[in-house]
Amino acid sequence: MTTPWDPLHQLASAVRARHVSSRELVGEALARIERVESSLHAWVVLDGDRALAEADAVDARIASGEDVGPLAGIPLGVKDMEPATGYVTTYGSLIHRDDAPATADSVLVARLRAAGCVVLGKLNTPEYGFSADTTSPVMGSTHNPWQLGRSPGGSSGACAAMLVSNAVPLVTAGDSGGSIRIPAALCGLPGYKPSNGRTPVGGPTPPGNGWLGVRSIMARTVADHVYALGALVGHEATDLHSIPTSSWPSSVVAQLPTRVVWAPAPGWPVDDEIARVCAAALQRLVAAGVEVIAVDSFVQGIPLLDYYTVATVYQQRLHGHRRGTPEWEMLDRGIRAQVDHADQRVSAADFVRSLDAAHRHNLDLQAHFEAAPILLCPTVAGQTAACGAQGTVNGEETIFWAPFTQLFNLTRHPAGSVPCGFTDDGMPVGLQVVGSQQDDLSVLAAMAAFEQLFADDRRPIVTA
């Protein structure tokens, strides 16, 4: 085994050919986790015995001649927002810390297990995934491998920390407002939010964030994202917004777009250093022959306000019934504030008007896509926060340090983040990459090209 992990398709091929066993891969992952976990604090629970037993079962099936799937034997970390059989799903909340273990997998986890993955355990999440920092009352703060004490982002920050530290090759993740793209940017990884509906959010309960949310995976490279997504895409009968996908490639060819639309600060101030790093990346695109069309904003109005209206109503639906009970005081004050906002300031008509605004924002975006196939902007506006804090814009802490991702949950566009440089203190900076409705593969092809163009051999201080 080498560091970093070999590509997913190579690992799985080696397991299927019995050149390496799933037990060996899982054992290697457990050893790597042990080397970094005391510094990063990413795992709510890690069950090595259960994982090794599952790996042995995969190996036995292969020995009997069975095809166990395209992700044969791959060790998998599961974000603690997804039920996985045998594990408590805490959602990062004290309310659920002592719940009974799940008796069934989520649709997402079930598809990954069916493809051959072996679950290692559950990864930290902020309470109900509501925050862009991975700090929870169940687990405390997960740290960024590039600098301990700094946030890995959220809500999939523990997932990103495990990937960039080379502890695991694949994790589940979710994105209802940037929860894949923000940690990817802060941890120096590619991260991808598929078109809403491309991957399943079905199952026995309605999705917590309604049509805003995507459940998916995170991986170390764009190629690994494409390969692993092949196990997830496809119609799901229990998902009302599921997109039928008749085929999905195992790889994409890196392809620089001929033109891009670039918004250096779409509607919100950007930290000067973040702006310089992103501007330098755009100059590299120009030097590579890409035409850059600069705009001040992607849409009219303030889409973050429309997103916030919708998101707080979903929070009220999830937690409003807890008001006046002991559980209410157990909730993070940020969640309570969102419920209060929905109760006191949002009417049913306001909610529908915000959904109508998504239609208008989509029209504005479509006008840009008629000029170029890809939109670009900074993934976040601010510098990486300290654990448990907000990011900063030009030295000032602000709640508006990551205001650029939510629009594309509201409009359901495919969107990713690719690393494009570093700040002077060695923290990664991400560039957000957005494609037109359901054009996932063009976004991934562009991300693969940007990944090559912006490649940097720097590594975090905490690695396995």
C-alpha cells in the first residue's frame, strides 16, 4: 500500500482479482486512522472488528466466484447523518446520542454496500448538519489537517479531513447549502454536489432539507468521484425528485471549457487574499486559452435570503415541535434561532415566494449558460475559521464568510469545488465550478482539467 491511496478503480480491481484482500484494505485504513485520529477528532465511532468481519465476508464472496461490485472491498467512512446498520445515527445531536443502532442502511449506504464497500464507522457532523464548521455537542470539534485548531469546514468537515489526511479513500457526505463544497475548499480537495436528484435521498422519512439537499460521496480526486458515483446514480422510486440516469461513465476526459463566466465577488465582499488567489487561478485559465467573461453577479436580488427563508422553514418543520420540551434546550442555539425566524417572520406565502425566486434565479443563470458552459466564483468568501468560529473577511469575523454555495442548492444545479491555491499561512483556497441544469458530466470534466492545471504537491501537516 502506498500513500496516498491508489485510485478507487485500481483498489477495487485488485480486490476482485484477489491481488489484495478487502481485509488488508480495511486493516490499512484502520491503521491510518489510528495515526491521525488523536489530532483530527473525526470519528464518532470506529468499529474495527465489525469492519474486518464485513471485509472477510466480501473476500469470501469473491473466493466463491461472486461479483461483489465496482467498489469491491473499499473502506468507507459514513457521515453521521446517514443510517448504517448496527450504528447509532446521532446527527451530531445529544437528542440522538443514546438512540438504538440503525436496523437498516439509508438508500445511499445500501447502494454503496451493494457495490462492495465496507463501512468503518461514523464521522462527526455539526448538529443536524446545519453549520459550515464541524463542531458538535456529541464529539466536539474536528480539526483541519492543514493546521490544527482551524476548521475543516462543514458540515462534511470530518469527511474531508479523513480524505485529505489519506486516512480513508471514500466517505459519504451531504450538501444542503455547501456542506460538500465548503469542506472541500478548506481542506484542499475536489468536492462535488451532483444535480439534486441525481443521487438518492429517498427512504422511509422525507429528506430533512427538502429539495435543497443532496446525499452523495466525497473522494480524493475528481476521477474517484466519477467512478464512485457510478454506484449511486440511477432512479430511486422512494425519491420524488429522482433523476432517471440510464448510464454513467466510469471515467471522464479532462476538458478545459472554451469559455467561462467568472464572478469574482457575486453579491458579497471577498477577503482580499482569497480574491488574489482566485484571480491568479483565472489568469492561468486565460494562459491556457480559456476565454473569461467577467460579471458582477450571477443573478438579480439576494439569493442567500431566498435560500435562508426556505432552509429555516425546513428547520421549523424538523424541530418546531421540540419547543417547550427538554429537547429544545439541547438544540444548538443556531438551530433554535432558525426555527424562531421561521415561526416569527416567515409566512406560507413567503416560503412559496422564495421557491418562486428559485425559478427566476434559474432563468438568470440560464442566460449566462448561453454565453459559456461553466460558471466560476470563489467557493467561499473568507479565510478559514478557527474551530467553532466563523471565517474572516479582511480580518473581521463574519457569518457571511461562505455565501456563494447556497444559490445552487436552491436552483438544483450541479456544482463543485476545486483547489486553486493557498493563502500565505498555508490554507487551501477553492474555486466553485457550476454547470447548467443536469449537465453533471461537463462540470466533472471541467473540474478534472482544473485539477490538473492547478495541481500542487503541498501536503497537510497531519497525514497518515
